[in-house]
Amino acid sequence: MELQHKFYGIFKGTVEKITSHRTVSAFKEKGVLSVSEFVLAGDNLVSKCPTWSWESGEPSKRKSYLPADKQFLITRNVPCLRRAASVEEEYEGAGGEILVDNEDNDGWLATHGKPKAKCDEDEDDNLPSMEAVEISNNNNVRAISTYFGGEEEEEEEDIPDMAEYNEPDSIIENETDPATLPSTYLVAHEPDDDNILRTRTYDISITYDKYYQTPRVWLTGYDESRMLLKTELILEDVSQDHARKTVTIEDHPHLTGKHASIHPCRHGAVMKKIIDVLVSRGVEPEVDKYLFLFLKFVASVIPTIEYDYTMDFDLGSSSN
């Protein structure tokens, strides 16, 4: 398998060298991007989500068909609080997954389903009223209404006149009285390491894949101590439907070293499906918003890596 993957990488690299990059738009027809459209969509992502930025990468790995300062997109230190399997267990199996593309039985499963109910609706009726709460060892707890002029059954105790404490004979000489003891102070201490929430984090980059003519996502994971995650640990943060089928370990096209990557072989087909759905609903997709649609579908592959892809405007313009 490893040898086959190596030969495929050589073949793909050779094809990219001898073919020119796409210059004609096929966004709506095939779900792919030209280089200029990728840069346009990247600029829009950076402007709407400041956690993303353009990077130039290693000088020796720069692609001549991309601007020198816009070789790829990256967002760093993205939290990943839970493993993907724990999220999948919270969703009901029936109706909990949507097959985005089922051609040749090689579709993408959107794992965002309906969460399981955590409590019955009637449980709220059984919650006790705060005014009914009683504390057996402390009779000073009263209903809130009694502090604002409400009636109270017990007679109000006589409030002592402070003037009577002006007399010397009224001073209490009692060393055991807490009121006469020296003042004590609380000393603040740094919290123990066990009380600090530590979590996995990821650097996520998006490159332009010339062969498939689509964006491609790359993952670099770090554990709670900022040590690089091994491949098998990264797969824990990938949806189990995709972990062994679509995630590969390859050389990053703009950075040094091996990185986990979501393979782009189906990206164009899936994006075409999403675009067709939008069009059928009367929405005219706009190419500069391509990466928001793309990252939303990628979220089904890495559901617990909380990167930013939200935006407060329509994904396309209405054709009506």
C-alpha cells in the first residue's frame, strides 16, 4: 500500500509539472476552482474570519502560479476538546447522518445529526421552587420577598442601639470572642496544573491542489504539552467514516515535513452536489464564498476541531 501510494505521488507530481493550471472557471459546472478563484475565495475568508491568514511558506516550495505572499491559508492553535468518536456517539443513528454524495458508494457522510435527548421535557415541572428551599443547619435563609417589605411570620428582633457601646463598661473583654481576635488574611496561590484545562490543538492549512483543482486541507496536531501528535492520535480526531479512507500522510506542498491531509479526490464532486442543492433552493452561489461552503463540509470529517468558518451573510445571492 505504501509503495502504491509513493508511485501515485510521483505520477501526480509529474502531471502537475507538465500541465498548466486552470484559468477558466468551472465552479458551478464541476465544483472546482481556478487559481484566481482560489485567491479570491481566500481573500474573502481572511477578511471575514481574522483567525485565518495567508502565508508564503518555504521559498524553495513556492508555486509560480500563485502570488508569492498568498501560497496557502493557515489558522493556528485551533482547540480540539474531544475525540471525534465521542461526538458520533451523541447522535442518533437513525436520521443522524446525511449521505452527501453516494456515487460509486464512495460518499461523504455529514455526521451532524440530531443530538440525543439528555432529559425529559417533564423534568422541569419537578424542579423545586427557590422559595421552598430550606437549609436545616441555617435558619437565616429566607424567601426573597421578605427582604423587600414582604410579610414574615417571625417577629422582627430588636436591633441594638450602637450608642450603648460607647460606654466603657460595655466593652467586651473576652479573648475567646472571635470578634476580638486578630484579623486573619487569605493568601492567594497559583492554581495547580491539574486545575488548568489543557487540550489538543491543531494548525490547519488550506492549499490549492493543481491536479484536482480544489482546495486541500492539511492538519498538524499537538498534544496538551504542545508536542507533535503521532498519526494514530490524529486519526482519533477524524470522523471514523473517513479516518482510514480519506486521510493520508504526505509531504506538505509549502512546508517541511509530513502532514496529515484530507485527500481531495472527491472534493470537486461533493462541492458540485452542494452547489446544486443551493441552486435548487433558489440561491445563486458566489465563488468568493466557496471556502465557507468547503470548510462547512470538511467539518463533517473533523467535527471536534473548532476552526472558524462562520459568516454573518448569505452564502449566495437569491435568483428570485
